[in-house]
Amino acid sequence: MDKQEFLHRYLVDRHGTDCTKWDGLKEKFGESDLIAMWVADMEFKTCDEIVNAMVKRTHQGVFGYSCVSEEYYQIFSNWMDRRYHFPVQKEWVRFSTGCVTAIAWMINAFTRTGDACMILTPVYYPFHNVVTNNERKLVKVELAYNDGYFTMDYETIEKAIVNNQVKLFIQCSPHNPVGRVWSEEELEKVLAICRKHNVLVVSDEIHQDIVLGDKPFVPAAVVSKGKYQDIVITLNSASKTFNLATLLHSHIIIINDELRMIYDKFASALNRTEVSVMGMVATKAGYTYGEEWLGHVLDVVRDNYQYLRNELNKRLPKLKVCALEGTYLVLLDLRSYVEPEQTMDFVQRRCRLAVDYGEWFGENYHGFIRLNLATDPAFIKYAVENIIANAEK
Ligand SMILES: Cc1ncc(COP(=O)(O)O)c(C=O)c1O
């Protein structure tokens, strides 16, 4: 299947489907005729095998309480082992209705009110809220930014941990919105600091399968041959990979027995016993048959990124298109062309786009916007042409 055929078969118009990205425009942005490039889901229908598996299950017609089969664990473990050398054992796995929910549970299971939790900003805004909403102290450490590329500043991280007595670090890997796939070396450095100061690491790896370049994604739990497994809790899901967010099904992987016991005690207080049957059906089908479909999605995202970067570099050479190693979300630094306080007016009123604004991810990122590239290339063209036309005015 070539790219055109893929787009023809899988692109869908989501208007009128209770879709947050399009049907929620009016509520979020005050107008509904913008091109929606916010919300991190895709404009593509998921792969046929997932749809077929869900239809088959629907025809069976019973949606009662469900358990997790041996086959499910095997398929999940195979996916993780084959792609990331992380053969996940059944005993380590727990389930949640989403990765952000799981972060909230980890905060509650492993820290107390007032304890410090660290995030590396700019970062996905629910990371901020989930800490403050649970009455923990939010410690924000800025990533270093240089010419469209973000890196971790280890010295500042260590100082922040010591000064605030940080108990838990919420890692984002690959990182939304800065698009980094952290190398094993980078992860080793930050994990070593966490080990030294007894910081538990909750690694949100929901974007693990959306890797665009040559640099491999490395789960925190396998860094240095698993040296940090006793301080790492991994969260992941097939939801970004196969566009399944509202099936509400994600994994919590806790390798260390003691940590798992603490979590299980917490979970029993929540009465967490059930899993989403459709989430399981879809995840199983995706991990079994979905790799080819995923390859097509990654090709579209890569092409969208290349087109956007080439055109913007050519026409607006001072506009920074941040590197995109992973995720389908790209950060643009518009500050050379638009006054930061004018960004919303520029993007929405003049360019007619609905995007995520930099300041949602961190207060020093006024003038940055995040665009979703898992979409119709025609929308990317529209966005690029409007940005160029309005910036050149
Ligand atoms: C890093 C990260 N974690 C979690 C989520 C949301 O996951 P869930 O819907 O499973 O809570 C997103 C969605 O964009 C994300 O980027």
C-alpha cells in the first residue's frame, strides 16, 4: 500500500463524532471553524484487524466482567521484547484506565501529602496538574533548550532533588512536547541521580512506539541491563500507537516486589480489579497484526514533519522547528516572527489554527506552539502556508 492509498483508506472526517479535537473546538477556542491540530490523537482510523476484533467481540454481545488471558500477557510481552528487549513478565503487570490516571495512583501509592514530585518542563500539562491536584509539591526543572533541541540539565536536576527532597520523578519518554527520544546514556545519567537520592521514577512511556529517526527508544527499566528496575515503574499503552485513547486501557509495570506490594495494597483500597474488555481486544489485535499499519502512520508523520520543516526553514529561516525524534507532536518556536503575547492572535485569528500553546507546558514557553502531525498532509500544508503568509506580513 503506498502513502496515497493509506491516506485514502484511513483518513476520516471526525466532525460530529463527539470528538474532542473537532467537536470541542468551540468550547476550547471559542470558534468551531479552525483547523484542529491540538489533542494528541490521530485523524486515522485504526488498523482493520483491531476494528474486526472489536466487531467480532461486539457480535458476541456480552460486555460483562472480564479477566486477562495468558495469551494477552504473552502478546504484550512479545511486542515489548521484540521491539525493546523488555520481556515483560505477567507478574509485573497491572492495569489502569489511562496513563495519567496511573500517574495519579503512583503519586498516591508512593508519596504523602506535601511530598515533592519532579517534572522536566516544558511537559504535557496533566503532569503539572496531577501533582498539584493531589496536594503534592510540584518541582519543575527546565530542560535545556538550544537551537530547537532540548536536553536534560543534570546538575540542575540533582540540585532540585536535593533542595526539595524530591520523592518521585515523573519522566516522559519519549518526551511530549519536545519530541526527544532519550538515549540510554541520557537515561542512565538521570536514573543514577535518582538512585543516589532515593527518588522513585515513574516513567510514562505512552509514546514508545512513535519513533521517527534512527535512535532507538529505550525503556527506563532496561537501561544498563536493568540496573534501575528496582526504582522504575513503567506506564505504557497501545493507545497512542493505534489511536485507542478512549478504550481506557493501559499498563503499569512494576518489577520490584516491594514496590508492587505497596501498589497492590493501595489498589485494593481502590477496588481495582476490572479491565476494559475492548481495550484488551484492541491491544491484542494491534500488537499481533498492527505493525504494518503503524509503519504507514510513521511514514505519514515523517513526511509531514519533513515538509513542514523544509518549507518553514526555507521561507522563515529564523523560525525554529524543534527536532522530532519521537511522538507525532512537533514544537515550533515562533518568537523570531511573533511577539510572544501575540501568539494566540497570530495562530488562531490570522492562521485559523487550533494548537496547543507553549505556556500550557511551561510558563517560559510563550511563543511556542505544538502541532499534531498525525493528520492529513493537506492540513499541514494549510498550516504551513498560513504561518508563512502571516509571518511575512
Ligand atoms: C506523555 C503522555 N502521557 C499520557 C497521555 C494521556 O494518556 P491517557 O489518555 O492514557 O491518560 C498523553 C497524551 O497526550 C501523553 O502525551
